[in-house]
Amino acid sequence: MVIKLKIKNKLIFAADLDNLDEVNNILNQISNLINTVKIGYPLVLSEGIECISKFKNLGYNVIADFKVADIPATNKKICKITFEKGADAIIVHGFVGKDSVKACKDIAKKMNKELFLVVDMSHPGSRQFLEKNSKEIAKIGLELGIKNYVLPSTKPKIGLEIRKILGDEAFVISPGIGVQGGEIKKTLKFADAIIVGRSIYQSKDPMTTTKKLINHINLAIS
Ligand code: 3DU
């Protein structure tokens, strides 16, 4: 597993709120439990791209979940700007094809940043198109020498199949735990870390919930 980001407790917090104060309030409660925050469109479109540097200044690893899916030239610009704004990593779609992914990979390499490739997704609609091509997408990643991947925790069987294709060297993060129905134990058989949003930020007691998640993670890997 080659990754520069060290993800504390194998847990990434998905900060999908549209209000920075609310995110900071949650982070204050769980700051000694996690060190990696995934931000995406809900927060950035509401509060601005400067959220990235704000989290960086607080000491967090920041993964920008922009699911980049455009032509190569535009993909390159999106990645470059996101990295310049301070993100450690960006999440990129694979279904757009090898040239689009390569554009992201090349700029990530040049800027010494991380890229995560989405191979399949967790929601029911992903069966319609994405799932049917997930193995091909994984192969694109391998051909390009990509080390980091996103696989859905709601599909543990597919997760294991794709992990076999990707090999032990790959670093896999997985969303879909909790609200979407994914289970920690099954997920950590193919993933190296999990992504959790609503189960934490909708909880009445985010700290206790996060501690329980970490207990489950530790049990699953013991
Ligand atoms: O379901 P949660 O609230 O724990 O959030 C999961 C996060 O992961 C959320 O940011 C969503 O946009 C992202 N994600 C998936 O849920 C499923 C995928 O296949 C890829 C990303």
C-alpha cells in the first residue's frame, strides 16, 4: 500500500454539510479521532474553495471529492486548481476513459499529490452503467499506475473481486457505511479505510458515534 496520506484510525470524515460552522463544530468533537476530511460539492459550493486551506491549517489531510469527469484538458485544470488550493488528494471518475484519467494522474504526479480513482459506486443506480464496466475501469487504473481507488462498501462481493484485480499494493477507500447499508467488517476485507458522513454528522453525539465506529474498525481488523 503506497500512500503518502496517513489516515488515522482508517476513518475519513465526509464533511457533506453546507455550512462551515457546522462542520467545524463536528470536527471539534472528533478532532482527536480522525485526521482526514473529505470535502465535496455541498460544502465547497456553499462556503467556497477556501474550505480546503482552512482544514489544512487545522492540520487535516484533505481529500477533494470532485469526482472529476471531463475531457483531459479540463480535468487537468480542475486537478491543478484543487491541488493549488491545498488539497492533498482528488477523487476522479474512471468512466470517462483512460485519456481523461491520465490527465489527472499526470498533474497529480507533477505536483506530488494523490489521486483516487472511482471504480464503482455505492448507490442502486450505479448498477445501471458503472458496475457493468467497473472491472475495465480498474484495469485502466492499473495501466496508468494508479495506486489509490474508491470502491463501494455496499457491494462487498464486487469489492473483493476488484481488489483481486488491483492487487495488495493498491490503497482502497470505501464509502457507503451506515446510512447506505455498508458494513465495516465486510468492507475492510477489501478496503484500507472507510469514509463516513451522515452517521457521524447527523448523530446526536458525533464523538461517541465516531468512537464506536473506530471500535468496530479495530475489531474488524483484529
Ligand atoms: O453515506 P454517507 O453520508 O456516509 O457519505 C458517503 C460519502 O461518500 C458522500 O460524500 C458521498 O458523496 C461519497 N460517495 C459515496 O457515498 C459513494 C460513492 O460510490 C462514492 C462517493
